[in-house]
Amino acid sequence: MSTSVKSYAAVDLGASSGRVMVGRVSPDSLELTEAHRFANRPVRLPEGLRWDVLSLYAGVLDGLRAAGVRCGGRLDSVGIDSWAVDYGLLDADGALLGNPVHYRDARTEGVAEKVWATVPAAELYAATGLQYAPFNTLYQLAAARGTRQLAYAERLLLVPDLLAYWLTGEQGTELTNASTTQLIDPRTRGWSYGIAERLGIDLELFAPLRQPGDPAGLLRPGVLEETGLTGPVPVTAVGSHDTASAVAAVPATGERFAYICTGTWSLAGLELDAPVLTEESRAANFTNELGLDGTVRYLRNIMGLWLLQECVRAWGDPDLGVLLREAAGVPALRSVIDAGDAAFLAPGRMPERIAEACRASGQPVPQTPAEITRCILDSLALAHRRAVEDAQRLAGHPVDVVHIVGGGTRNALLCRLTADACGLPVVAGPTEAAALGNVLVQARAHGLVGDRDAMRRLVARTQPLTRYEPQGDAGRWREAQARLDAR
């Protein structure tokens, strides 16, 4: 194995911002620096909520230019990850047919019930293993049926694959992200042709499947010219669903661990060798998404720090550090909400909606920003607890430690509350897990690092981690959960 240090660019797109990170990797070192960060601002048009994907692409090009400056004009590879489920449609000439629809758009309201009339929910879960979420690609395609855009479309590319196409001119569908469409069979790791046929979805719209680590083309000459990079620069398929990349960078040892990928969403669950497709699993709303090396990300989607982000926006962006210190002084578990409730999915009026939920359940109504913040963080920790407990029970897979990765690692109060709620040690870090996983899959594809365990050992050796031991009375968390269950 080569002992040289190589440079990889990780394009990591989140729901509110994007960034291009530079990873400098050798078999014994892993350094990650930010080359460029840019906003991801959805736009509400008369026809609905849309992603400004052209602005995102411009941000990617600016980021690759900045990454090249850091690396003397030479990158060894580029990888792209983003949020899941959303897509762009291309015509026969490869031109984009309108801006991609945002998963929080209202077009899928009531669509699931129409789908279930053809394929009942239990049957759909048994075939695809995906939890119900109103924005799954399958429901988006059902909502788009009969539209001119879909009628004229010759190709559907998920967001990271769309950006890779613009960079390289080559089309593919990366598997970990494809598994969020509800059109993949998690047992075969291929398309679920039977489900697609019954629902009238043409799988020929999708480009051929790619695995993490597969080559995804070379940067086009025009991209090299615009970014100042020296070619050839390969693009490598990574775990293009950002959660798949983040789980790849969980610094775990052994198999007895749970993970919580925190950010706008909290994705809490286990890494398994096979999907769990039972009716009990469906009723608990667990999903079976695909990960690296034949693994399954068995997890539950929780509303996450979106709840706090929306409140902070409504309050005029106060100092978050001050707000969290004040929240730490608020009595614990005074009021809690269901952090997985789809009622909190849409933007707007979040403080009022949280207060209304507490009032409706007969709990004290939080009034101040500090009280509402404490309600949110207690509720997230409680949701983390329930997800970790349910996942262990449903999968028959006990754990000894919980790893928190992503943006929530910066929130020490949330990490401490999660340890207390779960009654398990929490290891927080790395913060930039998705970008690190992105970089490491590229490095592994080019022979610089070893298997998944070796990747995780390298993360544990090189990235700052913080350990939180559980404290306090576990009975208080059980009582809070009972309050929610009794609603």
C-alpha cells in the first residue's frame, strides 16, 4: 500500500448549506480542512418549494477552485454526497427540466394513501424495507404522474448524481442514495421491479447503479478550465447519501454500537448485515437503507435540530451559545414533544407549534426561548433513547455504546442528555463525519487505506472525540416517555 499523502475533495451538501472539504490522507494520517462553504437556500416559487440547484453547482465549482488552490492545482479525486430522495429530470438532450422539487414541498400530501391502495403499506415495506416518509422518491414520482416534466423526462438523477453528471458528462445512480427511493430491494441490493411495475414507475428513467468506490468519470475539460485544476481528475462514487458517508466514519470498534447522525435530522440506529423486514419493524417506523460493503443502515428518522434551527430563525438568530447555557439551567423534562412527529416537518411558526403540542398534551407550556430550547433538547434525547432501545429489540442486536456524529456533536448539552436518556456512554465526534466518510471511501478506492474497520480506526486515531458517561435517574426518562405514550 502506498505511503504517500494524497488529496481528495469531498463535496458535502446539506439541507441548509454546502461545503467542499479537502482531505489529506495517508495510511497513518487524516486531515480535513474546509476549502469553501456556501448557502443552500430553497426558493418558494408559485408552483411550490424548489432547490436552487444551479446555485449549488456554482458553489461546487467555486469550492473545487478553492480546493485546487490549497493543493497546488492537483486533486487525486472528487466525491459528492448530499441529502436523499430528491432528484432532477433530464430531457433527451441531457438538459435539466426545471429545478428539483424540495422534499418539504406539499405535493406529496395524501399521495401515500393512493399508493397504498395499489400496494398496501405492509407489502411495500416487506419488499423495500423503507419506513414511511411522505417525501420518499416513490411518493414524489406518484405525485408527479401526469405532469409535463415527467412526460418529457428521459433520465432521473438523484441530486449528487446530477452534480456528478454536470462535472463529468457521465450518468449513474449511486446505491446508498438509491436505497432511499423506496424502489430498491434491500435483500438483493437491486431494483424492486415488481413494486415499480405495479405502481407504473419506469425504472429505465434511472441510470445504471453504482457502488461506493466505483469510478464515476473524469472532470470535463470545461470544468478543469473553470476551476484551474490540472487533469485528469477522477470523480469517485462515495456513499452519496450523506448518512451513508457519515456512518462510514463512525469511530466504532466491534459491532456492539449504535449511531446517531445529527444535524437537521437525527438518524438513529444500527449497522447490520441484513435488513429487518418484519411487520413489527414497519409499525415502529424503522428503515433499512443500504451502506458500505453490503451493510444495512437500520435506523429511524427523527426531526433533529431542524426544530431548534426553525425556532432560532423565528427568534431573529440569537447567540446560540448563550441560548444553550440558559437552556441548561431550565428544569429537565418539564415538557416533551414527539420529535418524530410529521406535524413538525414543514417550516414556520415552530415555537408556537411546540407550545401548542405541549398544551394539547396537558404539559406545562414553555414560554421563553430557553424553555423551548430545553423542551426540544430533552425531546430529542428522549427520541434518541427510544430509537436505540427499539432498534436493539427489533434487530436482536445489543449495544454497549452510542456514537454521535455530525453537527450535533457541537451541542454538549444534547450529547450529555442523550447519554443520560440512553443509560449508555456516548462518544461524540467527528463533527464532519459525512465529509470524512466521503474522503475515506475515495482513499480506499485508490488503495490508500484498508477495509471499513481500518477506516474507522484511522478516524478514531486522528479526530477529536468526547466521551459522556450517563448520569442521573433513568426513571425520569421512562416517566417522560410514558407521558408521550399516553397522549
